[in-house]
Amino acid sequence: MDAILLQVLNGLDKGGAYALIALGLTLVFGTLGVVNFAHGALFMLGAFCAVTFQKIMTLSKQVKDESITFFDAYKEVPYLEIWFGDTGAAFIDWVVPLSIFMAIPVMLAIGLIMERGLIQYFYKRPHAEQILVTFGLAIVLQEIVKSFFGANPIPTPAPDIVAGSANIGALFGLGDSVVYPYWRLIYLAFAGIVIFSVFAFLQFTTFGMVVRAGMADREMVGLLGINVQRRFTIVFGIAAVVAGLAGVMYTPILPPDYHMGMDFLVLSFVVVVVGGMGSLGGAVAAGFLLGILQSFASMNEVKAIIPGIDQIIIYLVAVIILLVRPRGLMGRRGVMED
Amino acid sequence: MSKTKYTRRGILKSGVTLGAAGVAPSFFVRNAWAQDFTNNPGNASSVTLGFNVPQTGAYADEGADELRAYQLAVKHINGEGDGGMLNTMAPLSLKGNGILGKKVEYVTGDTQTKSDAARASAKRMIEKDGAIMITGGSSSGVAIAVQSLCHEAGVIFMAGLTHSNDTTGKDKRKYGFRHFFNTEMSGAALGPVLEAEFGKDRVAYHLTADYTWGWSQEGSIKKYTEALGWQTNAAVRTPLGAGDFSQYITPVLNSGADVLVLNHYGKDMVNSLTQAVQFGLREKQVNGKQFQIVVPLFSRLMAQGAGENIKGILGSTNWNWSLDDAGSQAFVKSFGAEYGFPPSQAAHTCYVQALLYANAVEMAGTFYPCEVINALEGFEFDGTGNGPTEYRASDHQCFKDVLVVQGNENPSSQFDLLEVVQVVPRAQVEYPAELLGGELGSCA
Amino acid sequence: MSFFKLSRRDALMMLVFTAAVLTMPVWLSPIGAGYPDLVQKFAIYGLFAIGFNILFGLTGYLSFGHAAFLGVGSYTAVWSFKLMSMNVIPAVLLGTLAAGLFAVVIGFISLRRTGIYFAILTLAFAQMCYNLAYSVLTPITNGETGLRVLREDPRYLDSMLGVVQEAVPLGNFFGINMQGYSGFYFCAVMLIIGFFISVRIFRSPFGMKLVAIKSNQTRMRYTGFNTRPYVLVAFVISGMYAGMAGSLMAVTDPLAGAERMQWTASGEVVLMTILGGVGTLTGPLLGAALIKYFENIFSAFNESALLDAFSFLPEPAQHFVVAIVQPFVGEGWHLTLGALFMIIVIFLPGGLVEGISRLVRRRGKSGSDNAGG
């Protein structure tokens, strides 16, 4: 029973992450009609915002280790700790959540530059060329990151207070066996908030209304004298921010390296397509569905019956859903079908 | 049916001659008296070695370190720099004037940690660049793939970082040599330490990367811990590069196991360890005992990626820069002077492999691979950082001391991440060659 | 007209193509690409991309799982080496056939959807194959290490015919070893045949129908035309090309690894095709050669090689130039490749072949409107 409960929790947690990572991708599909293979790179850049922020905050006074003579080895003491003592140390401890404040403007800028500088010229080009150019961009971005930070993962721990596990069992009177990491619960909540904000923004603001109208019939909205283009640029910026935030918050779970974007690229495409192209609700539903199924497929009891099922479950579900529901869970007719 | 014996070596040779003939017809002037073999340097004033390392992908940093070590080795063999281990290795035939008086040059290639790419790169070195020896790599799949290619081509392969038993077991080859240790030796070295630290009455839960190396590692650790009296609760296979391992860690919580063994390497290990620690496993009490995590193979680069989480975790490693024997010191000194930081275990094994090859050629007095292989087989040496070492003739595996290490609780510098718990003597990790099976094949 | 029913123009192209392919080892030598392994790779990946283009270029269906067919071809060929004979003919035939059969199954299911949904279906199938081949199917695929030909394999056909077993078994064509340049010529002949078939398909009524399906499938359907069998045939043909390419990889190097089926491998052939020019005859081959050239030659430039290359410059200038060039070669070859993708697609819409012919046309030099279809 506890095991099942844990797996459900784990599935929700994974689902939240999948939905959040895929959200920006489906947003760009739905509005701009662009197949963005650089979406994974945006996720990675977000994570490296956290790394950069951490590097800046932990700029250190280097005390040479005199016992080593062959090269310079240092014991590093961050300036923040030297100058502000415990306050500085606490600041460093909270570096990942704090880097959100840096990631938002940086990712917005990157998104806007990307859209203005490159993507806008590819709206009318065939999907194949969009794939090639964004894939090229993704490679360039990750190679640049690699040249600065190397290929090795970089540890970016969560604040101490939330580094451990929450005793959820005790909360519901189930005993001590149901524990779950605080940070993963925070991630789930964070994903919920971001997803809800994006929904609300599109649903309840004038800006969102115009964007939705533009998604439905771009030409008509343009004829009404509204600059749809500018709004779509902003949408791309928002997508970049969402992908970036997903990356920032993921760093304590997965120490970031330059290649992490590519690792999540296929997954986020599967989530988006299973949900239905351009459908935000679909992406969220698909994220949770795939998360929970993957979680259960990895249980030893299930693997004993069908060996290797955990390796293929995501793709298997994708195939079944696409065969049963032609446009994914909530896709509209005619989007990306040619 | 076919009477003529076509061997790959013959074809390759003619291929190379043909290819070279197009570019520089005068390059391949064969001497009547020289033995005929692939990429015979003949009278040329230099000889080319092929350094095949991962330059892109997850092991790019390790590959970059390997390449640095090779470049250093080339310098030292050519008599430049401070000589490094040439000052400490014994017996030594190298004179610091290249190999057999020929200046050493090198070509590099990117394995991408993929068998296909690694073989393509090795073939380029053999067919185009005329490499007489191939070395490098950072995974067992690649090592085995390139080793069998080199065996077919008649070029010696000095394996880089490869830890699976198969490299010198089931898939061993006459032309392939491994200096690095393997999972069997890891298990043998870790067993007694695990007993001393955690006792005889433990229940282990394995998470294993679902491919050849992972299985090899899992098998060895199971074998040695079960011999201690440990029970194995479950051994769960995880997909390579899974990223998020949480769905595999949650079942550990209530399994009744009190030790988690992570048979993961590289990025997988960094991720699974980070996540396992987040799940509070290290604070857990099970069966009245403190829960423990063991990572059978790790390196300083991985420890760096795992950060705080690695502190106090036990594992094994081939070599660490903090060793204070003369060989290690000489190597760390020249590597540090050249690049400004200490070498990794991958760099160490690659550096030693390059020296061992050069030395064997010098001993044999010829580049003819069969003679070089003879010189390497059963070669006993010291002064390369792992104590007295022997290249066993029957499987081309080096036998030497193995390090059991622990993530350093209180590092004195940014490089001081591993603390050597015990130097396990060679006698304790030796095993009969028949244990792992395989067949070397013949030379000519 | 008489030359295998080709127009004079196509016959000429065929002749030039044949001559160019067969002399590759010679004219590629000056740029360091004339050695056997790389010219073999050019031919094999060229075949793969040409086949992929029959599906993608003509019908517009973007498959993101073609590497699965390559993998099936490879594994089948190696099993043929293990169980039947070291002769390459059964290996190539069986590899192509197995991939074709596999393509029938995958195609039949995936072609129920179009556009990105089709792409993800094929991707999903290929990823399942890759993941399983890497892990639970290890008894068949030998997992990470890759399936290899061993001396002690049974090879029933060979032993029946009394063929002498080599110490190191290698693929042969009735006694001619398939390593080195002879292997290349075998692949080159396959490439030329494949290219010829592709030209014939492009010019045939069947090809016309495929293009019509690409331009407006709905309209085709409304006229009462059932499009699916045609697309399925195109899918299977291109799957067979991939299978043949896979079996040729095993022929020139008897090893088959699971990573040949990974999504990155599928992505690679997509990139090759787009880079060279979707729907052009020679474009995919060009794209394949370009990517393989970067992978094998650019990645091999290291500092000392660069210093040699620029040794004609005075010392300080030499080091300066090397310092600038170095981030783009050797371990930085991915960066150059990524930048190249962007530059080509930005400045040469339609890929290399299409883009170049467009540039030529813009210069007012009319008459070269068709650089390969």
C-alpha cells in the first residue's frame, strides 16, 4: 500500500516536471507554428543560469594549500561568507531559488533575441528547415556552454532546510514509511503555479485573448489592425522563460551538464504530441499520464511480468494514444498535420 | 573453396599503400629485410600513435584529461620536459630519444563514446594516418569494439578507461592490453572493507545500469558481498541515461534493505546518488542499522559532479593523485606543472599505457607487433603509481594494488575529493585467468 | 532513351555520378578523405539518405525512426554471417529484406497518422527498438558491446560447402575480401544501383503520385484516390534502402551496435537530407558526405596538427591563428557542425543543391535550373 502511494506521488512529481518542461514547447507550436528543436537548449540555459548565479555568489577568496607543491590547490572561502558571515552563508545556501530572479530577465532576453534574430525568418519556411536551423542553434548553444563549464555535471544543491525528505506518511497517519524529498514536492507545486499562471495569462488577459485569437486565425486578427507579430514575439519570450525556470528548479534534482537539453528534447516532444499539438491542457494531461505510468512500470513487480517495460513505457503509451486518438489527447484538427 | 588466404591485415596494408600512393608515392618504401606488418614505420624518422578519446558527449572531460596525459607521455618519450615517470619506472628501456630512435608523433580522434564512431576513428588512424598503435577510450563497450578491430587489423590496442570484466575476459584479444582494473578486482577489494565498516549482516539493494558493464559490476559485488554473508534484496536494472531515477529509488525505501549499491558510472552515478541522498536514504535507520550507500567504481571527476553527496561514500578507484609513492609524485608533478591541476585516474592509466607500449617496443627492438606483444606479456614493473605490477600473459590484464576510497568529508582543497581508505594489495585481488573465460587468439 | 529508359539528361547525370563515385578514393585524397573507411561511409550513408529522401522528399512524410531499419539490417546481416556464410550476398539480401518486412509493419501502423504525429510514431518505434536492443534483447543483439562475428560461429552454409574458416572471419564476396577499397567498390556499386532506382522512381508515374500526395493529400483523397498504399510502398522502399545501408555497414565491418538505432541516428539522416536538399536527387548524398567528413576529419585536428598546417606563417601569427581556429576543430567540431547547419539553412533555403542552383539562377545564368531534380 505504502509502495503504491509512493509510486503515485512519484508519478505526480515526474508528471509535473514533464508538463512544465513541455509547456513552452507546446506554446510555441500553438502560436508560432514553429518546430523548436532548441527548446531543450532553453531548458539547459535556464539550468546554467542557476550555475552562473552560483558561481558568482560563491566567488571565493582562495587560500593556497601549501602542502601541495606541484600545482596550485586552493581551499575556497566565498567572499560573501567572509564579508557577511552567516548571512552570506545563508544566501549561498539559497542560491538555486534565488537564481530565479536572474533567470527570468536573462531567459526573456534570450527568447526575444532568438525570436527576433532567427525564428521570425522561419515562420513561412518548411518544418524541415525549422528543424535544421533550431537543431543547429541547439548544438551551438550547448557547445558554447561546454566551452565555459566543461562537460562534467556541476552540483547545485537545494537549500539545506529542504534538502532532505518530508515525512508525508506521518501527516496522513500512515506511519513513517512514506517519505518524499521536499525539493521534489516544491518542484511539483512550482510546476502547478507556473502552469496555472500561463493558463490564466492566456485565458483572462486581453493580451492572452489576442494571442488565442491569433492562434485560431492569424490573418483575421491582423486585418483587425492588431499587431499579432509583436505579441507572438512576447509569447516566444514567455516560452523561453518557462523552459528556463523549469531548468533552474530542476538543478538540485539533476546536476546540470551541457548535454541535459538534448536528453530532454525527445521526451518533451513526446509529451507535447501525446497531449495534442498546441494544446496546453493536453501537455499537462500527457505529462501526468506519462509520469504516473512510467513510475508504475518501473516497479519490480511489474518488471517481473514484462521485462524491460520501464525502458519503453513512454513510447508505448505514445503509440497507443496516437492510434486511438488521432490528434493526441486534446489536439485540434489540422495543426502540424501536413 | 577459396585457396588464397585473404587476411584483413593484408588487405588493409594494400589499402593503405594504395591510399598513400595517391598522395605521396615515395612514402612507402619497404625495406627488403624488414618484417612486414601493418603501418610498419620502416626507415621513417618518426612513428605515429593514435589517441582515440571521447571529445564530445558525457565523457568529454575525461577524454580531454586522457588527451593531456598522452601529450605529456609523448613529450617524455621524446625526451622533452622533466621526464615524469621515466625517472621512476623500472625496469625501463626507454632512453628519452623517442621509440627506437624515432620521434613520436600522434593523431587524435573522437570516439563520442559510441562503438561505431570509435571504430571509424580508429580505422582512420590506421588507414589514413598510419598509426602503429591505438589507445584510449572511456567505456567498456568502446574498448571491446576497438580492441577487436585492432586485433583484426594487426595493430596493438592499449585500452584506456574500461572496467568491465569482458575486456580482458570473454572478449580478450591478443592485440589488446588493459592497465585499468576491472569489476572482479573492485569486488575483491571492496568486500573486506565493506565487512569491516558495515558488518556481516546486511541486506543489499542494487540499482544497476542496464548494459554489459553494469551487469559485470553487479555480479562481482554480489559475489563478494554474499560471500560475506550479506543478502541481496533485489537487483533492479535501470535504463542507461535515465536522468531521473526517483521511480527506482522509491521502492528502496520500504524494501527492508539497509545498503544501496549503485552500479552506475559517470552521469548516471552522479544523478542516482544525488537523488538517493535527497530521498533521505543516508539518514535512514533500517533493521536497527544506519542505511549505507556504496558506489563500487568512482573517480574524482564524478565526485566533483556529485558534490556534497559523495562525502563518506565508499568505492574503489584505480589511482588517485594524492598517492605519495615516487611514480605517482613524478607524474602528478609534471602533469601539474604542465596544466595547473592534478591528473584524473583516466589520465594516469592512459599515460602509463603509452609508456608501457613505448617501453615494450624498445625492449623488443622492433615495432613488429608480435614481438612487442611478447615483450608486454608477463612484463613486471614498478614505479608507475600502483606498486609492483604485472601484465599477465594469459589475459593481458595488469595486476596491481587497488584503491578503496571514500568521498572526503573535509577536503583541504578543491581537488582533494577522495580519501584513500585502504590500498588493497595485489595478492588480494588476483584471480585465475580461467575465471573470466575468453580466448586471446594468435598473433600472426 | 535507350540507357535503361532514362532521358538523355538523366543518362548523362547517371554517367557523371557513376564516374564520380567510383573515383572517390582519388579525388577525395587531397582533402584527406580518400581512405577506405571514410569512402565506405560516404557510400553507405549516401545510400541511407537517398532512400530516406524517397519517403521524405517525395511524400513529405518525415520519419524520425529510420535508424531502426538501419539497425535491423545490420543485425540481420551479422546473424547471416554467424549462421549462414561469410559471403556478403546473403547478408545484404537478408538485411534488406528483413528491414523491408519490418518497415511494412511499422509503416502500416504509423501511416495512419500524418505530420508531426507520424514523426513521433516512428520515433517511438525506433526508440523502443533501441532501448530493448540495449538491454533485454541482449541475447540477440549482444547489447552495448555489439553483435560480432566469431570464429566459433556455426555458419551452416559455409560448412556445408566446405569453405575454409579464417582465423578472423571477415565478409567476402566469393573470395574477395570486403575490407578496404574492395569493400568500398562493393558499396559504391550498391550506391550506384540505389541511385539509379531513385532516379527512376523520381521520374515515374508512381513518383508523380507521391509528389501529388505531398502537395495536397486531402484533394487526392477527395478525388477518390486511396493514398495510403502508395505512401506505404514509398515507406517500405526507403526502409529497404536503410536496411541495405545497415547490412553494408556490417559487410565492411562485421559488428552491429544498438546505438545505430538511437534517435540521434535517425535525426542524423534527417539532417543529412535537409542539409543537402530535400527532394533533390544528389542533395542527400552531399549532405551525408558533409556530415561524415566533419565527424571524421574535422574532429581529428589537434593543436599540433594545426601548428603544422599553419607552419608557413611566422611564429607569432601562427600561434595566433591556431588559437582562433582551435575552438572550432578537434573537440569543437560539433560547434562548427551546428553553425554550418544554421548558415546553410539561413543562406541557402532548400539545402545545398537547391540553394546553390538558386544562387546560380539569380546570377542570370539560366539553363541550370535543375541540379538534380
